[in-house]
Amino acid sequence: MNPSATVPDKTSPALTVLYDGACPLCRREIGVYRGLQPLRSAPVCFADVSDAAVPLPPGTTREQLLARFHVQRQDGQLLSGARAFLALWSALPGWRWLALAGRLPGAAWLMERSYLFFLRFRPTLQRWASRLDRPD
């Protein structure tokens, strides 16, 4: 699936997850999600935007997409941060309860603030995770 596609068709995934495959934290998390069968009939597609060969959604830059978690809906709408996680979790078994919790008043706001806090420490956590990935 071309992540830049904006016109839904029968073969388009319900969601395209745009993730940083160069990030050891992101790779681990995406590995968990990839192992799950989506709840909807349309699959969830995973696009590693750290790969220069992967086309980007119109109006975005690679740097923008690498800085935060993004998903693109089948209709082309791009979501980022907590909204993107909530959209993905709503499509995956075992995570749907968290997406439902995100609908509670103030929950999405709190999740976004928590995600922004996490992003401040992401570079340090990435360095630690990279050390764990390296063989001794």
C-alpha cells in the first residue's frame, strides 16, 4: 500500500502505521503490534519512514514523521501522537480497551501530555535500547 494514497479502495489498509524503523524502541513496539491480527477486515499496514524509499503522505516531511508516532487512515487523514495510538489500539485485539479508555473525558488529553513527556526522554531511552540490541 502506498502511504500517500488518499482515495480509499477495497485493497487499502484500514490504517497505515508510519513508524521510525531506525529507533530500537519503535521497532520493539511495532513488533508487538505486527504480531496481532487486526479486528477489522482491512489489514493494518506498517511503513518504516526511516527508509528513504518509503513514500510519504502528501504535505509531510520525513523529519516530521520521525519525530512523532503517526498513522494514516484509509481516507488519508493523518493522526499523530495519542490520537494515532488510540486509532491503532482500536484496531488491535488486546489493546481495544485502552482505545475505549481514551474516549473518557480528558483521557486523550492526558495521554497526549504523557506522550509529549515521553518524547523528551526518547533520545536517552533510544541510546539505552541500542546498547541492549548490540551483541556483547
